[in-house]
Amino acid sequence: MSDHLFALGQTVAASGMGVPPGPYRIIRLLPVSNGVPQYRGKSVVDEHERALSEAAIKPVPRSIASERPVRPAPKKKR
């Protein structure tokens, strides 16, 4: 049985602890470090991948997780 609380593909919200806030999709389960499960998450907003500690994330309600994020319009070059 896995020590991880969250599953692959699940959307979670990050809250501080060195990680930009926002929704992330779990793309990989990483080993437990110092007793805390770790994850690889991909930002739903900017698509960057980051390491996430289980202590820094919480589940997102399914209705919110299924919504497509609104991305800012790209800046126009002058």
C-alpha cells in the first residue's frame, strides 16, 4: 500500500512553502522524504513542473478541477 494520499492525475492546490500557489496536476509519485510523501506536479496555469510536498498541497473539489483555467493573454511586442 502506498503512503501517498494523492493519486496520479489528481488536481491539487499548492499553498506556499516555496511553491507558487495554484492548481497542479499530479504527474508522478516521488519517494517519501523525512516521512513526508513527495509528488511531481504540473501547473495547470503555466505548465511548469515542480516538486510538491504532501504538506504543501490539498485536494481540489472535483467540480473546480474539471474547469479549464483562464490563461492571461500574451503580451504584445512593440
